[in-house]
Amino acid sequence: MKYLYVYPEKCTGCRECSIACSLSKFGECNPKKAAITVVRDEFNRYEFPIVCFQCEDPVCLKFCHQNAYHIKDGVTIRDEDKCIGCRLCAVLCPYNAVTTIDDEIIKCDLCDGDPKCVKYCSTGAIQYLDVTDELEKRRKKMAERFLEISKK
Amino acid sequence: MFNKKLGIIDLSKNKITIKQTPESLKWLFLGGRGLNSYYLYKMIKPGIDPFSPNNVLIFGSGFLTGTLVPNSSRFNVSSKSPETGILGDANCGGYFAAELRYAGFDRLIILGKAKKPSYLYVNDGKIEINDARDYWGMDTTEIQKNLKKNLGGVEAAVCGVAGENLVRFACVRTGVKNAAGRCGLGAVMGSKNLKAIAARGTKGIEISHPEEMLEVVEQLKDYIMNSKITSILGSVGTPLLYEVSNTLGAIRTKNSQLNAWSDSLNADVIETFVEKMISCSSCIVHCRHRNKLNGEGPEYTALGLLGANLGIDDPAQVIELNNICNELGLDISSSGTILAWAFELYENGIINKEITGEDLHFGDFELAKRLLYKISRREAFGDILAESTRNIKRFGEKSKDYLIAVKGLPQSDPHDCRYIKAFALGIATSSRGADHLRSRPTLEIFLNLPKEIKERIYGRGIPNDPTSYVAKEKTVYFSDNIFAAIDSLGICKFICHGFNSPHFVDYTWMKKLIHSASGWDFNEKDILEVGKRIIDIERMFNNREGISKKDDTLPKRYFDDPMSLKIAKGHHIDREEFNNLLLRYYKLRGWTNDGQVKNDRVKELEALM
């Protein structure tokens, strides 16, 4: 199984990942209408790509009262036909990885195994890699760090 | 692609008009610099005072700005320049222009003068003129932080204290260091009582052929990333060029009294001050240094003009001066040139303590720092220096012989143009004065580039000798045209064919990118024609302000003082050879021997509009 791994130290903040995501999903260039968001602040000096972790026990799935989410081959998928657009998933996701904008709910589906964000990243800040114990540890650490930051 | 609007803001009347830019105009000028120059020509009456409410200030994004197209972050700020009195225009990266488009606008045209300090808030299709009294007096970082705090995640273009105080070389700034630096456009903001434009938007840019854009960009990205120069620019940035010029003996040093300076400002030293390399919006090169001294930069321009030109060799001091200019909103190129000019005039006794109020000398960091603050507040001698090249009147005609400027604009390039003749022609003919980003055929600096490569780009008969005048009009003509086109597309020159590399985005790539975004079938020649049209209309603007052949010249020193050090030793510009080169350039452009756009062409272009 392959997942997205982020390397913020390599992220330069350009947002090609988000723009590629919005272009492939919606036919427009809009970094705010994407399943990946680069949180950046050049005055406070950070760049950080926020991606869906494809959680083992996903909050988006667990609390969806329409059962619009299911897990297929390790990827949490939203079924547009079942979704009524209540946005509960977006509100509850602890990583802010489900985006809502213009009545759209955008949840990363790893582009059927060919994630555009990875393809258009020029620095290797987002990578699509086979799961290894070491990478999983890193990914969990990243998630924990992110939760810590968002509590502040 | 065409869902973005034109906002016209009359600050005197407190009136906002929202329009659609006619597609026919985009066919002629694409966007960015091209359309801005069109509007300047159309809207500004000749002879007006740049600081009067009659001046027009334009913020225009490029045709492809904010898209997936690599390095499409750019916009142009344009106005009649208070520094030169002719066409004022500056290109800038960062995140502001993309955000302006996401907020629903391609371009803002600002007229009149607000009664009190104001800022514009552009948010999802709406424009507000708001009170900026609380922000007045803030430096460029402070105001941007405050706007972000008070309005949410905005991107802003602002003027600093220097702009408020009408320093004739105040810049417009966005982010920590991105500047529409040249021509004093920050002072035009100040003159209009306009402190900032803050933009925030959630509206995407509609793309005609999304799949095609994804494909073309994937190919272009691979092509650019595979070039050696990309990884060098992405790891050390423009400081790379310092060593290249210095090895040649072509770094402007102490107001061009010398032509080489210390290795202590080489890229490998600067690298030790870098915390991380970062990008502008959509950029895949990432040449911006986040430095360890709490700012961004320095670029090659700062190393040359705040280092070598001021006689300073400590990299930490140069970086600090760079950061100070950024905070105050001063153009680094003009700051470094004007200070060095004053230092030499003082050393030569052309100006004295009665004017300066203190001893001036090269190599004094504290003095340079103090003067930058004084300039920004127009205090004491700073008030005089803030007038930039206009000080020839105050300092006397003799002072002009020591000024490194063309058409009233201090030279931006730290490169001493006495050696490479094409560079000299470029700064002499550029539409905004002595500037390298209009037309510099950088490839001339790479002495080992095979002749065939140069001929393939510029045309036949280009000798592989940068000191030769032969056919160099062709190199400038080619660069002028393609840079005007790339500026209008909103793509950074760093990936423009012929700027840093003999490869990169040429007219064929532009054609593909334009098609994927808009569905428009431009061919290579159509885009070349856009470039030529822009150069002509900018010249028409300048001709109307009295510019002719007499103004397409060089600093006296470039003609009369041979360079003294290194490979460039003994080189200078020969007046007769230069004159002939200039005439050949005019001929190529179809201008008269006096450097005027011919009447037929003026009529043709005016009819098209």
C-alpha cells in the first residue's frame, strides 16, 4: 500500500500541488479548492503541506450519518451520491484535511494511485511511497506534531 | 480564463467601477506589462507631474498568473515614474498577484488621490476603499502582518515609510522581500495616499483545457528541472552571478571607480547565511533565500550595489542593509547607486559638508545604514538624496559625469557594462532607463557558449566575443521582445529562453501554454508581435515625453574611463561604435534615426486600439 508522506523542510510554499489538484479535479487553478493545502507564512517563516493521512480509524467516516465514506484498499473514499453536503467531516477532521469551498467537499482520494500533488511538486516535499515501519512512524509523528500545533 | 475583471478606482471621487477587459486588447497585449503599458499610453496626458492626482497607477497580473504554469506569480506595477519622468514600470513576484486573481481581478487601475490615508481591500469580486490612518507610518512588514491579522489570510502590496514620504525611489513591496522595485512606484502610492492593496479570494482561474495544461506543464517542468542552471539557481539563487561578473572584472565597485571587489560576497559565503530556499506562487525554481538575519535575500543586485558599490565587503553587513531597504520600502538598485554617487562626489569635493552635514566615505556600514533611514524619512541630507538623480541640478552639471544612470534611472545591474557591449546597448535603450531586466542578453556573459547556439537564438553573424559591437543589436532586439512577452504572460524571467539559459520557455512553449489556458491559437510569430508592440508603445509613451536618441546613451564614465582590473582591463565603450550600434538597433526596430517610432507605426497601433 502506498501513502502520501510530507517533508515540510523541503516545501518551498509554491502551491503547485494544490493548484494541480484543483485543476485535475475541477478544471480550475485554485489552491483553496484542493485536497492538499500548503499552510505558509513567510513572516513567521514556515511552509507545511497538509494532506489527508488516510487514517486507520477515520473520523470523517465514523461520524458520517449518511455512510457516505468507505475504505477501499486502504483509502478513505467519499461517495458523492450519498453525501448531502453537511460538512461534518470537514469540521471534525483533526488535521483539517477535508476541504470545503463553494459547496464542494474535497477529500483526497490519492487520484486512483497517481497523485497529482506528487507529480507537480518540484522538491520532493510530498512523496507517494510504499508503507514501511519507519515511514509509518514518521507519519504518525508528523500527525502528532500537527495536533500539538493546532491545540496551541 | 476570462472570468477576471478590471477594477478602476478613483480615489478622489471615492468611486469604483468594475469592468471586463476587452478580449481584443488581450489579443494585442496579453496582460501584465503589455496591457499596463497600453493603459499608460492611453490614460496619461504628456507632461503631467507624476505626483499629481492626474497620474495613473496600475497593478496588472499576467495572462497566465496564478495558474499551474511554472513561475506564473508575476504582476507589473506601472505609472509615470517620479524618479525619471518617463514610463515607470516594475515587475514583481510573490503571492499577491495570484491572490488578486483569485479575488476576481486581473488588473486594478488607480486614479486621483485619496483625502486621507487609505487602503484597498479586494475580496471575491468586491473592492472597498478603507481608512488606513492606523497603518500609516508602518514599515512594510508591520503593515502586512497587521493586515493579515485584521482581515484574515490576505496577500498585500504595500508601500513603506519611504513611499509615504515620496522618496523618488520608493518601491512597492509584497511579502518579506518581493518588490516592484524600480521607478519609484511606492512613492506614487504615497502621493495618492494609498498605503496598501490587500487581496483575498476563493475564486479559481477557469482553464479552457485542463488536461492539456496538466500535460504541457508536466513536460515543461521536466524540461526545466533537468537543466543544470535550475538546480544552481534553486540552491544559491542570483548571488551566483556576483562571482561570474567579478571574475570578469565587471562588478560596479565604489561608483565604478573600480571594476572588481572582494570574494567575501561570493555565493558560497552567502549560502552560509541561508536558512531555507523558498518560492513565489507556482514557482519550481525557488531562488528566494530566507536568511538567518531575519529577512530574505540578498540577491546579486544587493551584493553588488549595497556591497561592492559602497565599498562594503562584510556579507552580514550587506545582508543587513538589504533587509533595511526591504523594511523601509526603498529600491535597492537606486539606493546603492545614489549613495555611491554621493560618496564619490564628496571625495572629489564636488559636494561638501554644507550639503551633506557629515563626512561621507566608502566602506562605512554605519553611515550607509544611517543614510538609508534618513532617506526614508526625508531627514537632513536624506531629504536631498531622496530626490535621486534629480540632484544633478543641486549638485551641479559636473556631478552628472559621475552618475551611473540612464534617463534619470540609476543602473540596476551591478554589472559594469563597459566590457559586454550588448549589455551597454540594453541599458541605453531600455524603456524605463538603465535597467537590465528589460533586455539583458545574459548569454553574452557565458564566454564558452558555442557560436551556433548564439546564432540559433539571436540570428546570424553574432561573433562569440562579448567585446565586439558586431550584430549586438540583434541580441538586444531578441531579448527586448521575448522579455516583454514573458512579462505580459506573468511568468518569471528566470525560466525565459535566453535569460539564464539557451533553453527554457521560448515562443513555442508560450504558444502551448496560452492554448491550454485559453484555447487561443496564437502562433510563435503572433507572440513575437505582442512583444514588439509592447516595446513600440512604451517608446511612444517616452517619445511623447520628449525622449529621443540623445537620451539613449550611457554614463560618461562608460565611454571615457577604461576599466582598470582583471579580464576587462582597458575596456570602455567607443562613442562612434556605440552610435553605429544604436542606429542599427533603431533600424531593426523600424524607428527613425532619432529614435522615434515612425508615424505610420503610431497610426497603425492607435488604429488597433
